[in-house]
Amino acid sequence: MWIVFALLAALATAIVITLSKAGIKNVDSSLAFAIQSVLILLVSWGVVLFQGNLPDVTKIERRAWLYLLVAGVITCVSSLLSFRALKLGNASQVSSLDKVSLVFAIILAVVFLKEKVNWQVIAGASLMAIGAVLIAMARQ
């Protein structure tokens, strides 16, 4: 089932990139992200309330809070950088280069989470990185 959710997330991300690029045409990229962030906040807490998970907030361990808070700050920085890149570049090129995050995620997972990788993961990540760079460098 995780594959279905991952593919749906990929589709949603593609739609977000397309709509965001259209939306920031005459809007400052930081302002556009701030507008989207308000909606992200409302929808995500709405889902938590709908699912009845609000009481679980008190059960989160201190270390998990730290990880989640730092990840939240980095998410904001990442999104601000992505919106700025979208403002300046083509959506297809920005989006493809953004996907090089896969390579970084694999490296970080190996180093910090002690995840194991095999030759298929290394080959696939290498091919994706090469493809992303080829798309990003393509002339329009």
C-alpha cells in the first residue's frame, strides 16, 4: 500500500509545482509560499482533529519533538528555496533538479539511520541524478 501512497504523493507534488509556478507569475515567491503555508497548517491540523489524534500530542517524546521541529524549519527553508527557484526557472527543470534530493536522502539514511543499500539502489539513484541533471540543463 505504501507504493500507492508514494505515487499519489508524487502526482500531488507535480500538481503543486504546476499550480505554484502559475501562481507566482506576478507574486513574490516568499509571499506565495506563506499563503500556501497557512492552508497547509489548516488542512494538516484539520486531518489530525478529524482522525482524533490531537490527544497524542502529549505522548510525543522530547527527542521526537526536537527532530520534528528541526525538520519543520528545514522544510520551510526548502520550500522557500524551491519557490524562489520556480520563480526564476522553468517548472520542469526546477522540479527535476529538486529530485536530486533522493540521492541526498539515501546518503543521509545510510549515514544517520544506518540503512543498508544494494547495487540497485545505487544504480537507480545514479540514473535518476543523471536524468535530473540532463533535464535541468536542457535548453528551452
